[in-house]
Amino acid sequence: MPDILTLQATSAHPTLTTASYTVMVSFLLSVLVAMTYEKTFRGLSYSRSFVQALVLAAIVAATVMQAIGDSLATGLGMMGALAIIRFRTGLKDPRDIIFMFASLASGISCGVGAYHVAVVGTSGFSVAAFILYLSPFGQTSAFDGMLRFNMENDAKDKGLLVDILKKNCQKFALITLRDAAQGKRLDYAYHIKMKRGRDKGELVDALNTITHIGGVSLLLQETTVEL
């Protein structure tokens, strides 16, 4: 196995061993970035092509940096050649852009021979991404989702409704109450926050036990955040 310390400096003409080692390390680090993105992804706009692009971008960046080496003329020529390319793909999520930068940074670090920097930086980035994914940092919503249903205007049913919500929800707030059938039925919309350990499916099942209830739907916030 090649000694890492002997590969720390770039040259105008890297050897085959150095080039192979650089591609291998950049590939492994970019796979770590892609796996971190896959495991910490939230939302509905997941793209398999983007995950693969994270891996390939690092290898391209490492190859470009090795080709440039210490030559200023080569670097300027490479910049002119790459300026011809127009990238039309837009990244709507700022988090996706950061992951792309992380992949490129690992490839550039490997390309210039800074393997220790690449390994430590990529590992630190992945750990930070997992910590942010598991922590509530940046989350400002006080509710888990929205509960909607319609029910007859009956005092007994209203009492059962309040009991079920108190049993399953840490807190709830009525945001919409609309007349559905000339006062005989009412449309309700609640913001709710579930109690720890309570299943959302059990809440819906409990509501359906009310005789005169209908159209029960629960829209969960975590499935629609950051689309």
C-alpha cells in the first residue's frame, strides 16, 4: 500500500500510482458524502441521479486538480475550457448545494494531495450532518401536523372528541370551524402535537369510533417539510 506521506505534494506530472490512489480516495470519500445525504434526507424530492452525481463530481474534481498541478498556464486554460459548459440543472434545496460542495471539496483536496485534510474534513462534515438530522436544531414548528374532519353538531360527540384529543395529543389548537350543513354538521381543522409514544394511526382509529364523524384526515408536517 502506498505511503500517504509520500503523496502529499502535487506535481506537474503525477505518477500512475499517485493518480490511482487519488481517484480511489476521492471515490471513497464521495461515497461517504452520498451515503450521508441518503440517510439524512427529508422530503419527497429524492433523486437517485443527484446521489450518483455526488460520487462522480469528486472524481472529476480530483482529476481536474491533478491535471492542473502547479502550472498556472494549465489552470487558466482549464478555467477557459470549463467556462464553455453551461449547467442548467437547478438545485432548489440549499442543503443539496452544500452536499455538492462537500463532494467537490473532498475531490479537490485529494487532487492537490491533501489527503489528511480530505479525510478529516469529509468525516467531520458527515458527523455534523447526522447530528443536525437527529437533533431538533432549526425546527420552529410547535405542531406535528393538521387534523381535519367533519362531525355532527352534537354535544356528546364534542365531548368524546375532546377526550380523544387530550388522551393522544400533547397540545391541540382549533384553527378552522366551518358550517357544513346549515348547522347540522361542522368542518373542523386542528393543529396537533402528539404525545411522546403515541401512534398517529391510533389517533385516527380512535376518532373513527365517534358515531357521527366523517372525512378524518391527518396531514403530517414531517412528510411535507423542505420539498
